[in-house]
Amino acid sequence: MSGVGPPVSALPPVPYAISRRPDGLLIEWDAAGHEWLYPARALRLACRCAICTEEMTGRPLLDPATVPDDVSPVSVALVGAYGLRVVWSDGHDTGIYSFAALHAGCGCERCRRSGAE
Ligand SMILES: [Zn+2]
Ligand SMILES: [Zn+2]
């Protein structure tokens, strides 16, 4: 694989490390302990692919009732320097999560604090 461009300074954010776990994705944003566990089902429901979300309107097409409570990430692959493609245990594999969106959704204390200001 090629096409991964040079790292862009500060923006967009790029994870330092990504760990796939049965209960979600643990993303470390830096080596200094800035990390957040993105719960699997919430991440699955937040999928923005054309199957889950109407492209023109952003209207959700995904019925949460069709997503198992114990859905888990089966595999995670980098999409360039842009984001992650996640294959889910319910068979869904077209979702791409941009690092920018993931970073914006970081629920750690530090991000919650800075977001509240
Ligand atoms: Zn989707
Ligand atoms: Zn954070």
C-alpha cells in the first residue's frame, strides 16, 4: 500500500495507537496517556456510510434494533492518514471513521473539559 501522505501538523489528529477490543476501540491520541475507549455499539451506531446514513440529508437509515447489543469490531484498517475502516461482527464493513470525527468524539476528561470552555 502506498499513498499515505506526510503527517500534517496538529490537524487533522492522528492516533498514536489503536487497540481493537471486544468492547470497542481504544485509541491513544498521544504517548502521554491521552486515550479513550470508544464503546463498540455506540461507534457502530455512529456509522456515517451510505447504508447507515442518507448522504444528502444526513438522515439516519440504520435501525438500532438491528444492531446486536454485543456487536464488536472484527477488524480495523487504516484508511490513508485520514481514518479507520472497521469491519463489525454484524457483517457491516463499509463504515469509515475519520480521525477528526473520532477525536471530536473523545470523551476523556481533558477533552470534556476543553469542550466545556
Ligand atoms: Zn454504515
Ligand atoms: Zn480526549
